[in-house]
Amino acid sequence: MNNRPDQPDDDAAREPRISRRDLFHGKFWKLFQPQRFQGPRYKPLVKRYPKVAEDLEAKSTPTSAGASPTSVRTFSGISIEPVPTTAIEPAATRSIPIFRPPGAIEEQQFLAGCTRCNECSTACPHQAIRPAADRLGAVAGTPTIEADIAACLMCVDFPCIAACEPGVLSDQIPAIMGTALITAHLCVAHHGTTCTVCSERCPVEGAITIEVGKPIVNEELCTGCGVCRYVCPAPENAILLMPAFHRPTLAAD
């Protein structure tokens, strides 16, 4: 006899039950019958995936007055219509930070004016200027300095600048190629060993000084020539070179 008159006596409306075996195996989902969660009182908490066909049909507009929305081909609720092409604007070209010879102007202006004639490389008495490798893309063939191969010795008269006919190397611009940084944990002088090679060989007076037995870089005077990195005797080179990211723009005559 049913002791709850407000509840129907049919099996479909009975409270769900689970056996001890199901309880032991963690089958708690049997407690939640779909029939109990129908109606306006119950709303889904998670929308696992959109109904693509319905969403697209709702957003589509009729081609003419009274016309029906465009039908969308679907497979298992997923649209299989071709994806329309999207007009994508090309990203702005960014130059690669690179070491240029002394007097190099702003990079974009440099690339626009450099003829890749290699006259600056030929004029360099220390063979420190060499064309950029092909793997560098847009800058390939333009003059660069690789301190690990040959550092710039900061010539007094700068023959590379004098040999540059396009004028992308200019004596009107400070001859700053970058900045040297000393990695303390790699520098032998920071570990009790007497070493002053970088300060002795630096071609710019006062750019590297020795304080309490340790080399210190004066960033105001350093030109980033790379001599300190080229002569560093540490097992792992303790000099890190940072190229000049922003160089002056040469005003048009």
C-alpha cells in the first residue's frame, strides 16, 4: 500500500534505488534518472558543445523577404560546411637584432639604403665585417660583426664608414654597436682568480674597469665592439653582448 498519496504508484515515478554491488563499484549515476530532471525547474549547468546547426541557422539571415534561412550541412551535430576565407592583414615586418658596423643608422632605414656592396667589409683592416648569412632572411648579405669570429677594434678613422657610399654607415651617429655584460657566475675573476684580460684589451678607454679584482662594464662608454668577448679566457665565455636595438635615424639632406 502506498503511504505517500501525493506520489504516483507506477514504477517510472518511484525513487531510484541502487544495489549494494552498484554502491561498492561507485555507480552513483544510477541515482540520477533523466526523468527526474525534466521540466522548467531543472536547467543544464554545462553546455558541453554548441549545436552548430541550430546556432548557425539562428544567426543566418534570409536572402529575401519571407525566405527561409540557409540550411547548414551537419554530421552528428557538427557543421561540415566549408570554412569561409578570412582576410588576414600581413604582420608588420620586424628586424632581427643584429650587430652592425660602427655608425649604422636605424635598422629599417639601413636595410632600405644598403646596397650590399661589401665595400665596408673590404675597407676593414681587421676583417671584422662580414655579410650576414642567408638564413637571416631579409638581412642576408648586409654587413654584420660577429665578435666570436672577429671583433671590431674601433679604428680611429673608421675606414668602413668612409667606404660606405650609400651612407648607411655615418660619422654623424655615435659608433655604438651594443653593450657588453659580464656574467658573474662564469667570470673567473668573480671566483678568486686574477684575470684582467678584458679590461687590458678593450679598445675604448674606461669602458671596462677593475674594482676589487672584478671587471665592471661602464655602459655609458661601452660600444659593444666585442673585443672583451673575443679575448675572454673563461671556460664558458663570461661576456654577453647585447646589440643596439634602437639606432638614430639619419635625416634626409
